[in-house]
Amino acid sequence: MIKTSSSQHEILYYDPEIERTLRRIRKEKQKIQVDLEFNLEKLFEEEKGMVKNLATQIGQVHNQGVQYQQKTDTHLQNIDTQIGQICTSLSNLESQLSGKLPSQPHPKPKE
């Protein structure tokens, strides 16, 4: 029985071609693992960047929504003020015109 240089297990015979193939497979496996780790790190960094961009965009949309709401609130307050002014003006007009509306009959002068 012979031991291979890359294995501690005894085998029946030593085949140099098998030994070369095993070494090549181990090197390829190690290269694939390194490539995989690099690609995973690269993907992780890309995803981290995408998450940061998404968070920034969400923040911008939120800020725009807050600004829009503030503008809407301001416009509604202005409309409320204008309606109040119109009501006051109408009330003043009614007070000034009370008793002078054409729908009220005027006494005919006596002849």
C-alpha cells in the first residue's frame, strides 16, 4: 500500500495523474471560493448603496409631502379668512340695506 503526497489515507496504488487532478481541483475550488467571496462583498456594497439611495429618496418624498401639506394648510387658512371677510361684508351690507330692499312695499304717497 502506498500513500499519496496529498492524502493521509492509504490507497492500493499511486497514480500521478490523479494527484495532479486533485491539486488542480483544489486550486480551482479555492479560486471559486475567493471569487464568490469577492462577488458577495461587491453585491453587498451595491445593495448597501441602493438602500442608502432608497432611504434618501424616501426622505425626499416625505419632505415634499410635509411641504405640500403645509402649503395646503396655509391655503385653507387663507380661504377660511376670505370666507369670514365675505360673511362680514355681507352682514354689513344687510345692515346698511335693511329697510331699503325693493321687495318691501313702499307706501304710495297720498293724493
